[in-house]
Amino acid sequence: MATFSNAVADLMRSVYEALAATFLAVIHFFESGLTFAADTVRHTVALVGGIGKFVAGNFVILAIIAAVYLYFVSNPQQKNKIQSSGQKTTSSVQSNANRGATKSKRA
């Protein structure tokens, strides 16, 4: 009789372990699904954030270039300073070339 009661006790223990393992497997399945969804969202946000920083950086650079362009277009004095400085450089180069030609004619 002791063998029969030991067999029944082992059967009950096995049923308990089977139910516990099944229950834990179901819980683990849902936990894994939630972890996967959370990681997917987290990495997607990180990726979009990186792309957003890149686009925002380019936007800032383009905005600075546009602001400088508008500043020089709207201020003709600045435009004239730039043009006159360019002419001085060109005329000084031409006058230096003329001086060299004059010296060679004298010799």
C-alpha cells in the first residue's frame, strides 16, 4: 500500500509541477512580448531622435546661412564694402603689374 500512496503522491507532485511550468511559460510569453514591444519603441525613438538631431542641425546651419544672406542683401553698405574691398585688391594687383612693366621699359 505504501508504494501505491507514494505513486499517487508523485503523480500529484508531477501534476503540480506541470501546471506550474505551464503557468510560468504563459507568463514568460507575455513578459517577452511586452519586453519586445518596449525595446522596439525605445530603439525607434532613439533612431528618430538621432535623425531629428541631424535634420535640426542642418536646419540651423541653413537658417544661419539664410540670415547672413538676408543681412548682406538688405544692407547695401555692407555690400558696397565687400565690393570696394574686392576692387582695391584687383586694382592694387593691376597697379603692381603696371609698375613692373614700367620698370622693365626703363631698363
